[in-house]
Amino acid sequence: MRIGISTSVIQRGKTGVAQHIFALLKAFLAHTPQHQFTLFVLKEDLPLFDFARQAMGLVLVPETWRAPAKNILWHQAHLPSLAKRYALDVLHVPSYRRLLWPKPCPLVGTIHDLAPFRVAAKYDWKRMFYGRVIARRLAHRQDHIIAISQNTARDIATFFRLAKDRITIVPNGIDHSRFFPGPIEEARCRLSQRLGLNGPFFLYVARLEHPGKNHVRLISAFEEFKAATHSDWRLVLAGSDWHRAEIIHDAIRQSPCAADIRCPGFIPDSELPDWYCAASVFVYPSLYEGFGLPPLEAMACGCPVIASGRGSLAEVLGDAAALIEPEDFHTIARELYRLATDDALRNRLRAAGLAQARKFDWSRAAQETLEVYQKARTRQGCAPPLH
């Protein structure tokens, strides 16, 4: 197949969708002898795709099309003609915000979550309107939709009213060659040298987005934990600033525990395993997730996890995490205390997390995604189904 993939939604590589795309493309490298892949990449993002340069075609998208509104226009007005020029057998847009209305060839879209339907004021009103109204109509124009969890598939059927036979669940994977239990003390030493971060710490990896990622309640829970324990534990909030991040920074500045809260910013993908290995406990109190890749990566590195049970998180993490009610910061504080003080519980969650993480693999996700491409072609009558 001649497969086209739009990558301009990666936002300079600093989002969960970006990590999904990178991991999927790396898994696709094993399939390049059988299939031809064409990636549509914004100019300044090209270095991020060096891993694919030798095996996949990279088509440059001018930087003038980066801004969200302009990028939507590029997808609707320019990408269809490029799909025809490259004679694509299928075009995959891995974000519901950029799904195509024109149909130059069979279309596949990935929907990671429908959080605008679940979290009030997750984005500004324009994005909320686009996610709730425009994206719903665009989804019906696709030949097939990939959902990354059962929870997201249910939301698509409920809110977009899309027939279930046009939705395939392809869970995210884990790159087990990168995320595995490494030497803890070596990882902690490297972080200490870079950031002066010594002693035990809770780690949260997510973009600083309010209210969706729930940082403010986590900060309140950490304050309650510190007041109860007077311990030397710290809280690390790693991630780039996003929607209403200033509210999170204000909460940190006003916190009596401000000296023990760190915001190192975006963590490069290459450094993530060190952070997961070095952390004493990973905490993920998000109000809603379509999958929840960071806590699963932390599990793969042997880090015990506290997580919200909202959205797909309970589905993905199973009984391998300590699940909390994310809107009750007292509940979060109690779990912080339990894991900080109970070695046996941390060890149990560590072992359960490793077993849970082994269930997810990007190689399998890549194979299942290729099968979805074939379904889309078959629906348009372009090819017989795979045997």
C-alpha cells in the first residue's frame, strides 16, 4: 500500500499525540519493505523525523501552515491534492482536529479521546466548539476510525453516533527497548547532577494544562501530605506550559510547599526513562484520558503508580495502580501518604505494574493499524480484504 500520514499535529513533539505518532512510525519501519509510507511534515519538525528519513518519504509542509486555524485549512484545501499527487491508497490523520472533509482516497482517522464532551472548559470556546460539533461531522467522512481504548470507542459511538463497525480499537503500545527497570541509583545520580534533585519524589508527567490535568488539586494534596508527614519528599511536575498554565504556576507560588515543588518543563523523550526509574512514585490525577501512556511507561520502568480512575485509565492500568477519585484532593493526599510510607505496597504495585505494561506493544499496534488501512480501502472498494 501507498500510505500517507499527516504529522503536523505533533506540536513540536511536546504532546502525547506526538509520542504516539513517533512510536507508531518507528514500529512501521519493519513494514517498509512491503508498504510505501509518505509523511507530511512541517519544516521545523523535520529533525524529529530523522529516524524515518531513510525508509519513508518526507514531504515538506511550509511553516506558514503551523498555526492551528491555518493548519486546519491546509488539511482541507491542500492535503487532498497532495494525496492525489502521491497516488495514496490510504491517508491517515492521527487527530480528530484535522480530519478531512474531501475524500481524495480512503481515509483513516485516530481519535485519542473526546475530552471536550467530558471535561468542562478543557479548552477555550473555539476549540470546544470544534471538538464537539465540527469534528463530529468530519468523523462521519472517514472510512474508518481508530480508537486507542475501549473507553474512547464507547465515547465515539455515544457522542459522534458513529456505527461501531467503523471503529477499531488499537491500544497504544510500550517501547520495551526503552522503558524497562534500569539502575535506580544511577538514574537518580544523573538527575541530581542536572537538577540538584535529591531524595524521594512524586513525579507527574503531563503538559501543564488547567483544569484537565488536575495539577492544582494535586498541589493541594501534596500540601496536606507534607503537613501530615513533615517529610523531605518533593513533587515534580514535568511538562510544557499549555492551556491556562499560569493558574498552575500561581498555585505553586502561593503554596507553603513551593520550595519542594519543581517544574523542570518539557522532558525530552530520550530522558523520560531516567525520570521514571528515579521517581519514588508516579502520580497521574488527570480528570480524563483517552488512554494514559505516561503511567503505563512508568510501570514498565518499575515505578509504582497512583492514578485517576477516570476515562480509560482504569481500563488501561487495571489493578496495577492505586486508583483515586481525582476531584477529591483529600483522597489523593491519603494515597500519597500510603505509598510514601508502605514499602510492601510500593513493591506490590511495582510488580503488578511490570506485568500490566508487558500487555502493550507497539509492534502489535502497528500490525493492527495496517489492518485498519486495509479495512478502509475495502470499504471504498479499492482492494479485497486481507486473508
